[in-house]
Amino acid sequence: MRFNRFAMITFFITGTLSAALPRLAVVSIDFDEFAPDSVIIGEVIDKLAESGRFQVVELGDDSFLDTPPDSLLNSLRILASERGIDVFLAMEILYPEENDRTVFRNDSLVTYRTVSVDVLGRFYSGAGTLIGTIRNTVTREEILPYSPDRYRLAILSARELATRAIMEIFPIEVTFTASGSEVFTVPLGRDQGISKGTVMAVVASSMGIPGSISEYQHLRSRGLLQIMDVRSSQSTARLISGLLIDGGTVTAIEQSAPAILFLEYCGFMMSSEPGAGLEDDSAEWSNNVRLGIETAKWGLSFGGGVTAGGLEHSSLIGIDLQLGTRIPVSSPSLGLRLAAGGELAFHMQDVRSDLLASRATAVSMAAVADATMEYLFSGHLGFQIGVSGVLSTATDSWTVQEYSGNVRDAEPDELYYTELKQGPLGIHAGLMYFIF
């Protein structure tokens, strides 16, 4: 994506802060078999209108520009003059690409077909100035025989392009005086396209060289805020990360949702039933490492992670997904995350027999509930600690492979553990990194 940032900011902010929203029209500049037609243009118009940032103008037959490239800008200027258009989205669909690849699968050859549809968008002002360009690709892959619906893929790609363009080319930007509190007022509201949940990056701005120590202190403001409540011309925001210095001038610009990347130690109890000739049943502590990522707004949180670890003679790899909420305790530094979800774990253990060619393997599933305290000690880096409750299925059906290639269920005297079961309690602690 390329764009003229100065032209884009000047144009869009002037438009959004005025009484009337900028008037936008979508045109097709492509005339082959896969050109944007009235249906695709209508889908894009709907997505742009939903943002509340434009007054979308439907041009009808005038949306299809049958003009050579060197005359395109002149045609746009004429349309802008006749229909009062402030900005154009000129769309083009590239010819779909298809590629086949053949792989081994279950001792046989399988051919996959990959289909990609690219949609290009160029944004022009009414005066013919290029504001920005964006390209979106939708790809699907299936086993042959596969007859892809290329037209449907073109619609999906065009809709995604419109959604990305709103954030990447026309983000909302506003300058205001900061408040040192964690909840404050932003001078933009519903009339300027702001909606509840919008995330904005904020940074100190200065009109010149600071003339005093206090003015230098104002330049320390930076962080991330989220809109919590919206009215017609102003909004209430909460600081998610960072620090705002009271009385300083700051600039906030909309951006996509932040995320948290975390690396932590996880430990939980694991009950076991030993194989023949070993010790009695016992409960052992399993040590693990978890790498995960999740959305980081105050409010709804969604994410997952990968866990690796285990016991002596046994290891596991788990994949989990969790959905929950993040509650500000003392924003932006301290928060509480409550989440629940599921985990799929792949277990492996050593075997006691020299006649086997593989380790014993098994699969378990678990429901997980989690409560985590998060503390940010810088704008990006923090620490988290929490407890988990686990309700897991028993892992008691183990599979092994003989040197002959035969795969069968393991016998108890071949295993160190005939049954393993996670839970019911666990703890975790580690580092978190705020991505924005």
C-alpha cells in the first residue's frame, strides 16, 4: 500500500470535521471478463457506507469508465465537477491465478488447486490527486476436482479491500489537550465516524521548541487509547497503555486492534496410572512453556497459544483457544483477564520394549478456565500471573508402531504410564509484550 500521507490527512480531517461528510464514489476502470460490475461495486459501497465516514454517491452507468489511462484523471475531474465528488475509489480486478501442486498423502498422490483473486484500488481526490493505493488478495485451495467460484472470490476480495482501506488510508486523526486521568474526553464523536471500541495511538505533539521544563514534560505523552462511549461530537476514552501528561497537546490516530504476545511458564497437576511392574498411582507436577497471542482491548479478548512440556518419560504439545474479557483494574498498567476455552493435547511417552519402533502416542481434550492479572511496567512490556482450572479427558488409549510397520494399541507392560490426566488446577506466570 502506497499513499501520500500529507494529502490524505489534510483531505480527510478537513472533511470529517466539517458539517458534511466527504462525498465518495466507486468507479470501475477494468473491462475484461473479471471487471468490477454493479454487484461488486454495490458490495464495496455498502462496506464504505457502514463506516459512517463518507457520504457515498452511486453513479449508476457513470461508474464504468471507458477511457484510456492517460485520460482517466480528466474523466474523474469532470465527474467530480458534475456530481460533487470529493474522492474516488477506482477499482480493478486482476485475472484469477490458478496453480496445481501434487503431494503424497496416505501413500497416494493428491493434487491441490490454489486459486487467487487480486483486487486493486486507487483513491483519487476530486482534483485528480492520487491519495493512496491498496491491493487485496483472496486465496482458496481444495483437492481436485475443484471448480472455484471466481466471481464469489472477487466479491470477497473487494469487500476486504474496502474494509482495509478505511483503516489504512483514511484513519481518523485528531489533536487535543491531554488529561492526566485514565479516562478522558476526545473531541470527536459519532458525526465524525468514531464508534465504540475504536483504538487510537496517541503521541505528544509540539508547535515549536519547548520554552520551559513543563513543556518538555508534555512531550512524554504517548500510548494507546480506546473509545468507551460515543456521543454526537465527543467521546469518552480510556488509556490502554502508556502515559498522558496533563495539559500537553497530543495527536491521536486510529489504528487496528492491539494484541498481546506472551511467553510464560505453566505448571499443573497431572494424575497418572503406571504400567505393569512400576510404582502405584500418583499425582505429579507437569512443567511446561506456553507461547501465545491474544487481542488486547479492554473488553472482549480472544486468542490462543501453544504449550510444550510434560513429565519424566512423557511429553505433550497442546493447542488452545480462549475467549473472555479484559477488565481495567487501574488502567493502563493493571488489568484482569477472565477467559475460558478448550485445549487439544498430543501426548507422547517412552516405551519400555525394544521391539517397538516408535514412542507411544495419544490425544486428550480439556476445558480450561483462566484468571490472569496483567501489569504493564512500560508502554509495551509487562508481566502476568494467573491460575487455571482444567477439566480434561483421560489419556488411556496409546498407539505404538512395530518395526514391521504395524500400528496397534500398546500393552500395559510396554508403557511407563497407562493413563495420564491433566488438572484440575494449574498456575502460570511470564512476560507479555503489547503489540501496537
